[in-house]
Amino acid sequence: MPRVVSEDYVCKVKRPGDFDDFWGDVLAQAAKIPLNVEVLRDPLRSSDEIETYQVFYDSLDHVRVAGWYCLPKNRSGRLPGMLFLPGYQSDPAVPKEWARRGYATLTAAPRGKLRSNSQFNPGYPNLLTHNITDRNTYSYRGFYVDAWRGIDFLLGRFEVDPDRIGVAGSSQGGGLTITTAAMRQEVKAASAGAPYLCGYMDAIELSHTYPYHEINDYLRLHPDSREDVENTLAYFDGISFADKVTCPIIVNIGLQDNVCPPETGYSLFRTIGSRDKTLYPYDGHGHEAGRYKHEAIVVEFFRTHLNP
């Protein structure tokens, strides 16, 4: 029998009192590190319509982050910029489709991803629990900044209109979309699908699958660390960031999602600070969260707000 999903579910996470100070310090450290951008044209992946580039930039702890960047060849004037962020196990695709729609499009591969793992590679599973009892060395501290610095890359491109930047992703990419839109006010529109990294401690009880069960595995091995784990994750939970999201945003969830429980999606959505927000719950859908039905909505949403 299907599990009954409560739309009124409230996740237990509480934002720490020094949350802003913690992330302010992290961003101050990152700001001291030049982006040091490298952009290399990729003839093999380019075409008569699309210019494709390998890109690299520096992030927190001087970790070198890789990405793909695509531009439409036929363009006039500045383009809206799009940042797409990856799922937990997937590596970023070459974003030709969105370049064809008229966007300057970056897909970033934060530390630990295949093209950015030479300096930091905790492996899978393990990214979710790497140094999970210490907020200052937890894996997602740098991982989040790697994603946020993708906005800096777009802002530094002469062909990108700095007033028309969007961010999108699903699963881990959905969670990263929330934190990026929260921490980078340059983002003018956001689309978060099946948001992971939101309501961690609720999700490990509501779901019965990985990756969240990496945390349960860790707690079985380290039962005395539960309080430290909860304290650390409160600084990284998307719900702790959500009221800082002020741009127009859409969120889609699958009501039969056994990876990112829909209860966490409902709780997250209520916390989002934007006055222009819409939730799309898809009954009969799991972790893909109605993606194929929802794609046309995403395309129209960014067309409306970024006007390619």
C-alpha cells in the first residue's frame, strides 16, 4: 500500500544561530582565491550550431573545478546565462540543448566529480559522509562553493548578460539550485527538481534507499556521533538556506520518490522566501519527479524570466 504523504510535514532541522557567520567566513575565504579561468575550445564537441568549451576555474582550498560551456554560434548581443548542477552520481552533460535555445550554458562538476576529482575524491559512496562531524571540513563545504563559483564564471563572460542568469538541476542538482539561488542574489530565476540535501535527518528515516542511507550506515558504525552529525548537517541543509531564495523559482517533486522523500520537498517549498514560487507535485512519479512532463514547464519558465 502506498505511503501516505503529508503536505503539511515539517522537517526537524533548525538553522544554527551562527549560520550566516559560518557561511560568510567561508565566502570570505573563497573571495581571496582568484577564479583563474581557463576556457578551451573543444572541436570534437562543437558543431555548425554550437561552440563547446572545456572550462576550469579555482575554488575554495584552491581546488580546480571542471565544466562544460556551450554557446550558440549565431548570436547577437549578450545572452542569458544558465548554470546546470549535477546529481549525486551523474557527471555533468555537455549542455548543447540549452545553447540551441539561446543561452550561454555552463554545467559545473564540483570536487569529487569525474573531471574534478584529482585533488578531492572521497568516492561513491562517501561524499555524503566525508568528515560529516566537522562543519569546517565536511565535503559539501567546498562542494557548495564550487557550484556557487559557476555564477562567477558566467558573470565574467563578456557574452553573458549579468542581469539574466538562471540556475537549475535535479536531485543533488536540485539541492544545489536552492543553495546557489540563496547565496547568489545575481540569480534571477531557478528550477529545482526532486531536491536532495534538504531535510537530511528526516530523509534518513522516511526513505529506504541510498544515498541518504550512507548516513544511517555511518551512524551504525559511529553511534555516539549522532549529535555531531545533526549539528554539522544543519549548516548544509537546503531548508536552512531556503528563506534566502528571493528570485522566481519552480520546484517539482515525485510523490512516490523513494530517494528524496516528498515530505522533505513540501517542507522545503514552504520555507522558500520568494513570493514568486510554484510547486509541481507529480503523482505516480518517483525520483525523476515528472521530469519528462515537466521539461516544457522549465523551458517556458526560463523563457519568461530570462527572455533568450
